[in-house]
Amino acid sequence: MTNDIRAIAPAAHGASGEIPIPGDKSISHRSVMLSALGITPVHITNFLHAADCMSTAACMEALGARVEFQRDDELTVTGNGLHGLREPATFLDAGNSGTTLRLLMGLLAPQPFFATFTGDASLHRRPMGRVAKPLRSMGAAIFGREQGSKLPLALLPAEKQLTAISYDSPVASAQVKSAILLAGLYAKGTTTVTEPFRSRDHTENMLKAFGVQLDIGEKSVTLHPPKEMKAPESIEVPGDISSAAYWLVLGSILAGSDLLLKNVGINPTRTGILDVLSDMGADIAVENVRRSGGEAAADLRVRAAKLTGTKFGADIMPRLIDEIPVIAVAALFAEGDTVITGAGELRVKETDRLQAIYDQYNKVAPGSIELLEDGLIIHGGKALQDATCFSYDDHRIAMSLAILGYAGSGIHIENADCIAISYPTFYETLAKL
């Protein structure tokens, strides 16, 4: 942990202008992983040059791929084919990235070599059992702390080809689904994953771009293992809607604001934030819709509006789980109560985000947040005050606190620089507003 404290002064006027949105974190991870399974170079643009995605790039290099950066957000990845990954010489360090770890568990479980994973202190606390369980049922040998559910983890060489499974996932999780599908690339037979609700489908879109045959149902996906990966020449990563979410909320709650957010990914499995803010009365227009690499993107214009409280739960949660901290900020500025349920997943993120929101937001708006086992009740419209709040080294908590302070009465954030995990230029962009 760092000990930096950042002071955010309250806004002097509404926020206006254009904001280019950095590359989508989920798609950046997957673009490097799958490109490393081809045999021809893949040119990736608008890659998110942030700590989590750099962990993935470093891991793929350690596994034998060639990763060459032309600029911070532009690189070329050349792999050695679907069966060309090699045994790493040392630990694979996932840093703070749960996506790196969980997806690589699926990719490496079928390989004929030994691999060990580590990460930072936060990642060592996060549960991996729900990924390890289905992989073990396919024949993977995974060992680690607490019955193989926590780092450090070791994957022993697969003694024989993994067996495909039809897995009914108890949770709607793109990381669980993706790990199983990546293992399924090497499995005997077709692999099917069924979820209670449809989770984000970036892995499916990327696999299709690499020529993998998939059958997509309303809540299920079936993968037919390919003989080889047919890499595209280029991948343009759309802007991350999770990063755009901070500006969508700021533009909605700060009087006089008018923001144009450029090149935002609007994959339907990720746009829950747009639905919730619209339900609250936000003024958001979707402009210049286009597609690239199987993903939809658009420019989003947001203007200040009078928000009212809303209610949402488990059915929409897979489409906005990462945006709950900043949605809670919007709820503090809304008229009436906002009730969030079905968000128990937030308790096992980089920190317990439900507890963090309760503890820290109540410092700024005393008595505004009630904590539920799987959610929050937020009473909007209460008086705000400057306070010193702790980020828990959680990038999404830090950025949400910054928006809360900027649109309110100011704030001081401890361990503020953890935003480098997903949005290194966040404070710079906020200052320009």
C-alpha cells in the first residue's frame, strides 16, 4: 500500500468538453491472451496501458509470446500457435488482476507443463475456488492454499487431454465462464457453460474473431474445440464503459454539465449503467454507433439532470457489477431512496466494496448509506461535507470517491494513486474539466 493523500476540491462550475475513454480493460486482457495463441502477428490499438493489463502482457511473454509495444496503447502480439505455449521459467505474477489469474487458470490447466501463480496482497485474499472447481472436473490438477482456492496456486502438467463438460454455473460470472471456455479449447468434446443470468460476452466475441465455432443461447454458450486459431490482422479495443461510468455520473449530478464521451464500448452485456441512470432520469444520448472486432461502440453525450432514486437487483447485476461504487454516488445526489440488492459479489472484489461504500460514503454524507448483506439502501439528498476517506487500494472506490468530492464539498482520499490499476489518467482528466 501507498500512503498518498489526494485532495479533490469541489467543482467551481459544470463539467464540459470531450473525454476520450481509455481502452476496455476486459477486452484488452483477452486481446493479448488470444493473440498469443495464433501464429501471425496481431496489431492491437487503444490497448489499456494500465497495471492489470500489463500483468497479462507480462504473463503471455513469460509463456512464449512476443509482445512488442509501439506506444503505450499500441502493440503487436505474435504467438506460436494454439499448442505453442511454453513452460514459464518462474512464477506468473498476476499483480492485482483477478481477470489475469482466473482466465490464465483456464488457459494453462490443459497444458503439458508446470505453472505457478502469485499476485499482490489483495489478490491473495480473493477466492479462486469457483474457477478451480469446474476446471478440476475437466481433469485439471490445481493446488494452493485453503484447499486450492487461494494464491499461491500451482497447476501441474495435464496427464491426459481434459474432458469437456456441461457446467451449470451457480453464479453469472464472465471470469468463470471464460476460464472454462479457454480450457475447452483443448478439451475432448464440446464444452457448454450455462449461467443463471447472461454475463458479459467479450470472450465469446473475441473467440469468434479468432475463428472458433460457438453456439450461443440465451443463457448458455457451447464451444467446439478448434484445430488452430486464425488470428485477425488487427484488433481495435473500444473505450471501457466502466471508465466512462465516472463521467456519466459526474455529468448527470453536477449542475451545468455537458460532456461528450468518445468511443465507448456499448456491448449489451455491459450497459447496465446506462439502464440504471436512465431509470433515475439521466439525460444520456447514444451517438455515432459503430462496430469493431465484434464489439459495438458509440459516443455518449451526458447532460446534467434531476435524478430520482431507483431499485435494481440480481438480474441486472452481471451487466454493472463494477459500476456499483459510482452508481452509489449518483444515488446520493438523487431525490429519494435507491435500493441495491443481489450485489454480494462486491464483497470479494479488490476489497469488500459494500462495506467500503458504507464506511467511507457515510463520512461524506452522514446517515445516507444502510448496509445489507447483499446490497445497499442509499438515502439521497442529504447534506455533504468534506472528509478524509480511505480507498482500500481499490481503484474503483478511489475514483468514485473523487467524483463524490468533486461534485460535492470536496474530499481527501488516502491511497489515491491505486487508480493506475485501470485508469492511469483519471486525475489528469478530472483536472482538465
